[in-house]
Amino acid sequence: MQNKKENFSEWYNEILETAEMSDKRYPVKGMNVWLPYGLKAMNMIDLLARELSEDHGIEEVRFPVLITRNQLAVEFEHLKGFEGELYWVTKGGYDQLDIDMALRPTSESAMYPMFSLWIRNHADLPKRIFQIVSVYRYETKHTRSFLRVREIHFYEAHTAHESYEDAERQIGDYMKIWEGLNRTLKLPHVINRRPDWDKFPGAVYTIAADAIMPGGRTLQVATMHHYGENFSKTYDIRYSDESGESHYVHQTTYGMSERLLGAVIGIHGDDMGLILPSGIAPVQVVIVPIPSQSADTASYGAEIMRTLRMEGIRCTVDTRDGYTPGWKYNYWEMKGVPVRIEVGEKEVSSQSVTLAVRTIKGRRKTSLKDLTKSVREALAEHDEKLEYNSGRVIGESVRHAEKVEDMKGQFSYFAYWCGNRECSDRIESETEKNCLGVTLSHPSKGKCVVCGRDGDRAMFSRTY
């Protein structure tokens, strides 16, 4: 396998292929085939997102994929933001359609005409919905599985509120959803408020979670947008208050995609292969029986599997013929399985198992009666190791710059910035680092590294 530090791009492509996560050979560029193992991991992330969303009162819906040109044209600023990335459907069978339809790039134009029908008075608010669907964008840059594709596996939440302040509280709920999700994913990241020229089209402001990837680049993995009344005025989404007076609603959105899985792969993996947090691992424990002429290790392994599955632990037993135990160890390490259980003649006779944790060197023995407890402890140790490694990344990959010349290395950088675009443009032209905006997770004030005026700590980085 490629060396991750020396050639991350080749390592990443190789790991997706050898771990059977995705197949990019589908004959439409940027539209890849989800293989079973990759899809199972993504489904686990989706399950977490669903649970956290419903905990915060956001209910799941499913909207059609097609949006008419008229729907998109209603909201010109939004269309302007995506017009170069739209896929158009112009025929139905042999017939030319009366009006062109686009595959959704996102769903404001699909959902908000329905919001105007659903919302009539203050009792209908807040309105909170989400969907997990495919969205389509004609990406012209170099595509890469999970990181930059044309068919995107997408989570999007949309809410409507009586006031700007209530919508602000919703942004706070989104942050809690993100924090809850990342407790499982263990991604090193920085929360940034995007500069006005880089916010979502139609938003009052945009907040993003930017994951720190190997090599110092960042990957946007979640975005939260406060729309104010911008969309409700366009789509005439109003409610009547208790006195019968009509008001426009205030809206928010929250978006995440399969980039979450790409970030997990890129950040946690090593030169042996994938490393998956236990919460999203399709297989949390693999049992490898070691063939023996004097003990039925396969049946013993199957008994262990049944015990663990009854306790809600995702596990499998590898009884494939023609492969040595060592080959199987390497195979499941490459798949990122958190815990391996080895059972041979000695384990059968002593009613014990041998445990190996993907992120911790060495093996340990435990008795069969302590099996579930020991496995849960091992899974927790695995996740604690990932969290520890994640905590080191920002310190190792993000530097603080006192002047523009300090920002020309391979790292991402914190630097004080006055908020002026001319200063940001100068930094970008001299360092090739994009302004990700004012940093909310590491706030601080100082003098702008370009002009010397008062400013806030901001983040500058090359991005995926």
C-alpha cells in the first residue's frame, strides 16, 4: 500500500479500492458505485444524523428529484450560485418537455413553494424537516470519490421560524447535532464563519465545519446557513401572529454529505489501511478461527459471534477456506475493523479469546465469561485512541502566522484579519491559501497581518 504521508492522493485512491468502499469505473465521470462496505459505513453515519435530528425535533421527508426551471428562476440569487452546475432534463420519452427541469443541486427551490402552502399561522411554526437524498452538480474540477463528485449523497435540513432570534437558536441546535455526530467520527476540525463573498447564495451568513486533512489542507464537511427573510420573501412564506398580522418567516438550513466518510478515511487511516470509529464500522469485531485438528475453532467462533450479536455488537466470523490466519488478520486490518478476536486450540480448551485492537499494539487474553465486557472496553479504547490522535492534528497541521510571509508553507494557518476582501485577496495571491473566515472555535483578536487594522482570528488554507 502507498505511504500516506508521502503520497496521500495515491494512498487514498488505493485504500478505497482495496477496502472495497467505492468503484469509480462507472461510465459517467464523477458518479461512482457505492460498494456494500462503503454503503454500510455511510448508512451508519446517516443513522446517527437521523437520530440526532429527531432528538432536536427535525422530521424526515423526501422530495422529488426534479425542479422546474420556473421554480429555480423564482429565486434568482440562488440559481445564480448554481447555474453553471445544473443538470437539465429537456425530454420525456420522445416528447420535448413544456418546461425544462433540473436535477436538484439542493432543495430550496423544491421545498419552499411547499412551505408557503404548509405554513399559515404561528401554530405551524417552527417547521423543521430534513431529507437524505442524492443531489447533482456538474463539477468541472478533478473528481475524487467521496470528496468531490457529481452525484452527492446529501443530508439537508430546512427550518422556518417566527423570528430571527428563534432561527439563531436553530443554528445553535445544528451545532449540537454536529458535535453529537463528531463525538462518533472523531474528526479534527475548526468552525469558521465564511466571509460574505463565500457564504451560501441567499444566506445572511454561513458557518462551516472544516476538517483538517493530511498534508495541511482542509475539507468542508458541514455547513449551517441563516437565511433571515431572504427566501421567505422570494417564495412568499408568511404566517399570521396571534393578532392576525402577517409576517415573513425566518429560515435556516444545515448540510452534510458523503465528504464525512471521505474525511474519516483520509484522517484516521494509516499505511495498513482503513481505521474506522467503532460507531460507524460495518463490522466492529471480526472473529478469526485458527484451524486445529483437535478443536472445533469454527464452531467456537460462531458461538462467540452469536453472543456478541445478542449484545448489539456488529461482528462476523471469517471461516473462508484457502486463506491463512495471518492473511485474514491483514485483510480485516485493511478494512479498518476496530477489534479482532483470535480463537485457536488453546482458547477453546481454556474457554477464552485473544483480542487485538486496531489502534493499539499487542494482544490480550480474556475469559469467555468476560467476553462482552472486554470487547466493549476494547472498542472504547479504540475510539479513545482516535480521539487522542484527532486532538493532536490541529496542533501539528495548523500554524499561527504573524505576517503574510509566514503562511507559505504546506500547513493551514490562523492569522488576524480585518475582514476586508482586499487583504484576503492579497493573502491568497501570495500564499495560495483561501480565506475560510473568522474562526469561531478558536476566537481571538489582533492586528490584521496585511493592513494592521483591528481584526479577528481567521483561518487560511488550501482546500479540497
